[in-house]
Amino acid sequence: MYQFADRMGQVSTSAIREIFKAMADPEIISFGGGSPANQSFPIDVIKDITEKALTEKGPQVLQYGITEGWPALRQAYVEHIAKPKGIEAAVENVIVTTGASQGIQLLADVFLNPGDVVLVESPTFLGVFSVFNKYFVKCVPVAMDEHGLIVEDLEAKIKEHNPKMLYTIPTFQNPTGRTLPVDRRQKVAELASQNNLIVLEDDPYCDLRYKGEVVPNIKMFDKTGHVVLLNSFAKIISPGLRVGTILAETEIIQKLAVAKQGADTHTANLSQEICAEFLNRGLLPGHLEKIKPMYEVRLNTMLSAIKKYFPEGTKYTEPDGGLFVWVELPGEPDVLELFKKSASDYKVAFVPGIHFCKNPEDGIRHLRLNFSSSTPEQIEEGIKRLGELFSKELAK
């Protein structure tokens, strides 16, 4: 028998594996992933940038690079992403990661010891559990309401558990789509400073706003360097490029560079150059204005279909942006069993809510629906099928 590391015993992927197995069925209408639309990718622009990069600086982009990241991208991030959001930063405050998920991993490397406490929203991004569990830390859920993280519960959990870190997605949260109001963001930053708490602000969806006013990052209210901001190019350019960023104090960036050196040396130079040139050509604002109306149509189609087809008493979020809708079914449904029947008999996939919750009972009646990767026609048909299933099963 193989003797695997103890940390692998802390990681369970069986449920997610089954979900993605169902999604691989070509007949499935999938609301289960979190992928951007294939139609959103700026393929022709990326072709042009790639050809130019290989022609003019081929040896540089194909050679080993700097662990902290391609200099042009770090500078472009500061100029075209951080500063427009009102965040003052220097290149030394930025490290490029191989996707935002690596950013979570590296921050865990740098900050977490066995036995530490990490606060997470309930519900939260399901991928963080597999990361944090490998470090033998305790994830403690913090309650949310329709506006996101409840700061009174956050404050209570800080006093009770003395946590090392808070992981939060404050804008168009995954899985709920909720956005944390300004006053709560300010309070989160204050609590972090007062309690020596690292706030991992994961912000991959912030630029996908379809209505409403832009809300400043928690990082904007950070006066002591306790807030670490993660961004990603996955949802706004392409997930296949595998490029993300971390913005933090230079002391943190230096530690992250050491951790990344041992992880993958550096993120692929060509992918970084594509993102840098995309930003430096000034293409991002226009690209966002092109893809956001498409996503808004898909979101509105899903919301209208849920209202039309789902059982009476169903509750659901109506986000101003992002990629997800969070649904609460009435009564006492067995959502895991509904998922199995949905995938096998109705050819529709979703993610049961319990996978997003440290305490499974918090998500026992819930499911997450993604609207970005399906056409309006698929959304209408898929939600209709789910409505038929839910109405039939809940009537029993």
C-alpha cells in the first residue's frame, strides 16, 4: 500500500468529481461550473499579441522569468487595474500568480500553521476548503445575510477564536452573488487592524458589474497593511492563461516570492505578456463593455425563468453582477438527491449548496446556478426542467 501524506486525508474531492463528471455529458445543460462564456474570449486580439510577442521578444518570453512576475504586467496592473480602483500601489506591492487559486495557496503557505483558525463566509467558494484543510487549520464560518458578511458575527468570531486570517469574496460573492456594502467593508478593515487579522480579499468578479454603483475594495480602507487583494484575469480575459495577481505590503510580497519559487518558479511569461499588452493597449474597458451586456441578458433570463418555473416559496438572489445565482428551495428538500435525478433524468447540472458550507446544514436547501456559460435558450430550457423536477419532488 502507498503511504500518502497525512494532509491528503484532509482533502475530499468525491462530490466535486461527481459534479464535473455529470457536466462532461454533452447532453447536459450545465449551470454547475463557473466558467466565462466561450464567446467572451478575445481570440483575435490574443493571436495578434502572441505573434507580436514572439516576433519582437521571443527569447525573453520563452526563457525563465522573474518569480515576482513579468515586469510589464506588474506595472500594467498598477496603472490599469489598481489605480483606477483608487488603490495606490507600486510594482513592489505586486506578485503575479498562476491563477488566483495559487494566490490562496501561497498565502496559506506564508501565514498558516497547523491549528490556526481561518474565518470563511458561509457559504463560500468551495475550493478554499481543499486548500485550507491541507494545512490542518480550523475553518470557522461567519454568517451572512442578504448584504453579505455580517460584521457583528465576524467580530464575535474574532473574539471567540483569535483567527489568523479571514477569507472573503466581497463583490458578487461566489456562490451567492451578494455584494458587501461600503460601511461593512470599512468595518472589516478596522477589525483586521485592531486584531492583527489578515484579510484575504478575493475579487475575481468585481469588473463584471451589470447595474448599480461600483463599491470600493476593502483594501481601500486598509491603513495597516492587513488586507491582501487577489485579482484574476480568468473572468475578464481568459481562464486558460492562468494569470492572477496579489497586491500586498512589500514584506508580504517578499515572503510570497519565496513560497512561489518553490511552487512553480514563475508564471508562464507568454501568458503574462498577453495580459500586460492587453492592458497597455487600453483594451480592457472596451472588452468589458462588450461582454457585460451578454452576461446581463443571461442573468435576467435566468432570474425570469426561476420566477416562472420554480416552486412557490423559492428564494433566490438577484445580483448586480458576477456569474452566480443562489437559490433556496422551500420545505425540506434533499438537494443532493435532487442533483442526482437532475443530472441523470433531466440532463441539467447544478452545485448543491452544502458543498459551499463548512456546516453542511447551512446549505441543505440551497443550490448554486451559473448563468455565464449557457445561452439564453439553454438557460430557459434548463430552468424549466429544474422547475419540473423540483415541483414534482417537493409535492411528494
